[in-house]
Amino acid sequence: MIRGIVRPVTEKGSNKELDLKARFLQHISNIPDGKNLNKCIQCGTCTGSCPASYVMDVTPREVIALFRAGDIRSILSSRTIWICASCYACTVRCPQNIPVTDIIYMLKRMAIEQEIFPKRFPVYALSRSFVSIANRYGRSFEPGLLILYYLKTNPMNLVKMIPLFLKLVARGRIMVIPKKIKAARALSEILSEAQIMEMIVPAPEEYVY
Amino acid sequence: MEYTYYPGCSLESSARGYDESVRFVFSTLGCDLIELEDWNCCGATYYMSIKETISLVFSARNLALAEKSGRDIVAPCSSCYTILYKTNQVLKNNPIMLAKVNQALKKDELEYHLNANVRHPLEVLINDIGIENIRGKTCNSFAGLKMAYYYGCQIVRPDRGLDDKENPIMMDMLFDALGARSIYFPMKVRCCGGMLMTTRSAVALKLNKEILECAVENGAECIVTTCPLCQINLEAYQDRINKHYGTDLHIPILFFTQALGWALGGSDADLGLKRNLIPFQLADKGIEV
């Protein structure tokens, strides 16, 4: 058994900046090199390298600036964290070795935890659909995934996808029946235990921020 | 040589041509690919967005199963490769996380001892078999065919120790040795948008247009890639890009093993070439050696 502190998740909807900051710092210690965040020199290389920064409301550089200004709420409410395609261009070019992409993944999880996003939000809807299928079958199932996703967000788009869908079916590139792994039941037991493990947070180290 | 084969979900559906051609290439070169028994989905980027520990557990189950055989894992899908590799790395560097993950895996009597090694077929072919040996087994030459080698993000970033992150050259070296001609292609590692094609298609269409145009403007006759999502993003939306941007793109996108397999004498069926949406008759381009 691990020695750790079982902490309840911060009250849902808690927007207190202090709570958010504490939570943020807690998570950052789990990211390798996460503490390099301190060393950001605001050079903007991350923003310049990002292929999607042109549609972001808060650029990667500004994300770090906002954190240091004590305004995590703005980051969590931005479109930015959901537009990130996780291409890691920012991470490999950062002169201070800040793991920008992994920080953004962490911010996505925080935003979900704090419920600061609309429920029909595309990326969240896609993630949730994927997770529900993967948990059940142990495998992905594209048709099911896309149907669930488009029903949750914009059913009209489902219709627009039909021509491409048919072309792919004709070439045997669509699995029409979902496949289930043999150990599906064992997997769900593993995942239940993992849910409990998710809540165990190691004691935070000294944060010198 | 023997490897544990981790196809991943895409290779059983949208990227079947990749699966077929990887198997063909490896068997022609005398290597055994033994599929990991009852593997589960790696989780892809969707899972990391939701719950960290759970997503690591999900992916680590495969590592725990694979380490039993002692063979290296070969994962063709760039995304599966990077997720499994990343899971391995996180667990190697974070003993608390490893303990949490093993606590969960215990429910099916599994335990991960950090002995798995995750590799990509491109690197395996070049490092374990060697370009000269591969060339020795080819029977078709590309005869100066101009190819754009598109690496995308996942196999070069963040650092996987595989190749240079800004200007990787593994595919360049391999195919140039087989008679192809690489072109100047600065977009070789530029992101294709990945899942943005579903969630924010306008952004992804723009990114793909830029990559395709860059290849075409520099004279590419085809684009060769290592990632199922890149392949489908680049291939299946050229019509939409043409409609939206007034371009006239119609360039075939192949998995690198489809091209390599052809050089090794594979038929269209061996390589799943008929599954590609934009047909490409390699036989017309190359010459028999």
C-alpha cells in the first residue's frame, strides 16, 4: 500500500484563485520538469512555433504569464487549452525546457475537474465519448465514437461525413462491428481500482514560487 | 529477429493498409512479428485529457503484458508509439505513479516491472536490419520518384531519441537509398492538426493545406507518412480543401511501409494499396531491378 494522502477533489465549481493555484501546483509536481515554469523568460518561442496559436484567445506564452500573475481562472476558461493539438513543437523549442504541452494537458484535466467549460464542448465531448467506448470494449470503435460525438455536438455534421464514410467502408477501412478484448471484465476491475488511485495525491513538496 | 507487435486500433480499421504492409515488410525481411495477446487500446490523446492516472493504467496494461515475453514492442501507429513510450518514461521516472499503476493492474494479477521497450518500425528497420540489407532484398527501384517524407509530430517530438526533431532524415535516407528522390520539404514535421479535424476542422484544413501545398510546390509526386491520423487527414480531405481554398490538390498519401513493401516486391493486395483513397500506381513509376 502506498503512503499518501487521500484528498477529496476540490469542491466542484470552486473558483477561488487560491484553491486553483494550490491544485495547479499539486499537479505540476507530477509533470517531469514542470517546475521549469518558474524560468519562463516570455520569449514567445512557444507561441511562434504553435500551428494553432492563430486561433487561440490566450497564446501559450500568455498562459504562463497569466499563471504567474495569479490568474488561473482565465486560463481555464480560455479556448486555448482545447485547441492545442499536442504536437509538442513548443516543448521541444522552449529554451528553458518548460513542458508546455504537458502543462496544457494538465490544464484540460483541471478545467474538467473544476467544470469550467460548456458540457457540449467539442474536445470534451470527443474525449468523453472515446473514454466510454474504450472502457467498455478495451478498444476504440470509430463509427461509434463519431456517432456519439456528433450527436452530442452537431448532428448535421454527421450527415456531412456520410460520403467519406461510405468511401472508406468500400475500401474496408471502417470496422463496422466493435471489437471487445477478452479481458474486458478484468479491465473494468482494473479501471475501478485506477479511479481510486487517481484520487490519491502524493504529499506536495516545498513549492518555491 | 522477433518482435512483439502492437497494431493499435487504427491499424485494424482506418489504417488497414499500414497493418498489411508492415506485416509484409517485416516478414519479407525475415523478422517475426508476434501480436501482443489481447492488447487493449493505448488510450490515445483523449484519455490523457480526462484522467492522468487512469490513462497511464490503461496504457500500462499493454506494457505489463508485453514485458513477459522479453521482446521489444513494435508499434507502427505514431500515436500508439508515443503514448506507450511516454507511459513507459513516466513510470520509469515516477515511482509513486508506478506504485499506483501497479496497484490497479493487480486486479488482473498483472504487474509492470519497467522491462518493456517501445519502438517504432521505421527505426527498427533502419537500426536492426540496416539500409544496405534492405536494399539487397529489393526488386523494384523508385527510379527518381519524387517523394515528400512527412514525419508529423508524434515520432519526433518530444524527444524520443529517434531522430532529429526539426529535420529528421530516417525516411529520407531509406528511400533515397532505394532510388527515390527526396525534395525540399520544410513542413516535414509540421502538425497536421490530428483530432482537430473532428473538433475544429477549419484549423485542421488550413494546416493540411499548408503541408500539401508545400509538398506539391516542391515537386512531390507522392507523400509518404508514418501515422494513421496524418495519412487520413492529408488524404481524405483534399476535396474539402480544394473546395474551400480553390486549390487543385490530388496527391497520393502512402504509408511508408506501403512504399517500402512495393520496393520489396509486394503486390497491391500485400500492401493494401487499393485501400488508399487517391490511387497511386507505383508499378508505372519504378523500374524492375
